[in-house]
Amino acid sequence: MCEFCHKHGEGKKWYLRAGNYSEDLLSDVRRRKYIERFLFEPERLRADLEKLEKLDRAPALIREAITWALSNRQKRFHYGQVVPIEDLERILGFVNTVVRLPCICRKVTLGKERRYCYGLSISPGGGEFSRILGDVERSYLKGPDTSGFETLSKEEALEALREHEREGLCHTIWTFHTPFIGGVCNCDRSDCIAMKATVTHEFPVMFRGEYVAKIEPENCNGCRQCMKVCQFGAISHSGAEKRSVVDARRCYGCGICRAACSKEAIVLLDRTSVSAASNLW
Ligand code: SF4
Ligand code: SF4
């Protein structure tokens, strides 16, 4: 159970707690301003990425101290966690609305609008994320496609998320002013700044998932499809045994390898039940 589960989930998975999606939280002026700045100012994200690259070159002690301080600050505002598809399905079961919107990371890294992010909201009266952020919608989208946020049914959203999984993208869930949960993204190390920060620069801005993958050796034929899609380098292949194995210490529990395995040889275990990984977040 990650730190947020203790703090914002009342001892359960924090991202399954419906109150964390409430639009009451979004109507808080500070939170709303934070989201507006996040969406309006991609140049700030670009500058942050450049700072991370500079930080890599700093002496180890300075780098560790700055990373610790800034990562903890990040937890108060915009922090994420890897989430497998079954938990996303549970989340979609209780939210009121889902909208698909352009990914700010890809706007920065590719210079293009790519719709990989999903805003989620819930309120007693039936929430509507796109209505509340209507001003942002009009101002943010400057590209050729000006149709704004797309409202999806829950079924459409789940199918879109499954399609991202088939593309090899890792699902992540994000706070916008913790504990308000703004949405879900679908990430890879090439285009996602959060994954670059966490995995490449060792500057954590998201937790590992609540799970760890395990390959059942008797079902594995050693085809290595799982290795190709793992964004975290957590799978290796034994030439002698002709099968693949998961390094639990590197695994983020995204389940993307499972989606790629035609032999159904991969299962996700509760992280707390895997001693090698139970304290790694
Ligand atoms: S994709 Fe499945 S069958 Fe292929 S190596 Fe990985 S676990 Fe084994
Ligand atoms: S081994 Fe599987 S579950 Fe673990 S990080 Fe890699 S793709 Fe995700």
C-alpha cells in the first residue's frame, strides 16, 4: 500500500476512493488555478524537463537533496501512480463523466496534439469536467482540431484504454492538487515527461502500482513479446530455460506485459505479498 493509500485512501487504494474525484474539490479556486496553469503553460513543463537534465549532472549529494525536496513538494500538487486496467475499470464504475483531452507531455515532447489523457469527475448531481473547465477548453486547443474535450461513455473510455494497452502504453492516474484526482494518462518513456522523470532521471513523480507481475514458467514459451513492451526493463529472458522472468524489484505493476502475452502466462500479484517488492514504491 503506497503512501497515498494511507494518507488519502483511508487505508484502501487511494484512487478507488470516490471522494477524491469530487467536483467540489475542483471548484476550490487554488486547485482550479493549478489545473489552468498546467494546461495553459506547456513551456513550464519544457523548462522543468531541461532542469532535470541539468540536475543529472550535479554532484550526487546535491542531486539527492534536491530530488528529495522537490519530489515531496510534487506530492502535494501533481503526483501519479501506475494503475492496471482492472482497477481503471473499477474507477470507471463510479465516476460520472469521462472526457478525452490532449496530453500536455506530448504537446511538449512531440510538439503535437495527441489525445492520450482522460479527465474523470464525480459529483452527487452528475459531474461534468468539460463544463467546469470550459474556459480552458477554448483557450488551450490552438491546433487544427478544435473540437475540444470529447465526452466519452464509460464503455467507450474502457475500450480506448484497452486499445492504449494493446499499443503498449502504461496507464497512470494523477492528482491535480492532491488528493483531487483529475485523470488518467497512458504513457511511454519516449513521450511522457513523468516517466522520463521517474525512470530515466530517477526523479520520482509517481508511485509504482499496487501490483507486481509474475510469469508462470509452465505457461511461458519464451517468445519475449512481454519484454518488448515493458517500459521499465523489468523482464529478462533465460536462453537456457527458454522462458522469461520478471524482476520484481524493477516491476511497476502496470500489466502491459500481460496484455502482450498470448499464452496468458502472466499474472499480477498484490505488491504486499511479494517480499522483494513490498516496500518499493
Ligand atoms: S509473452 Fe508470455 S509466453 Fe512470451 S515470453 Fe512473455 S510470458 Fe512467456
Ligand atoms: S514486468 Fe509487466 S507489469 Fe511489471 S513493469 Fe514490466 S510490463 Fe509492467
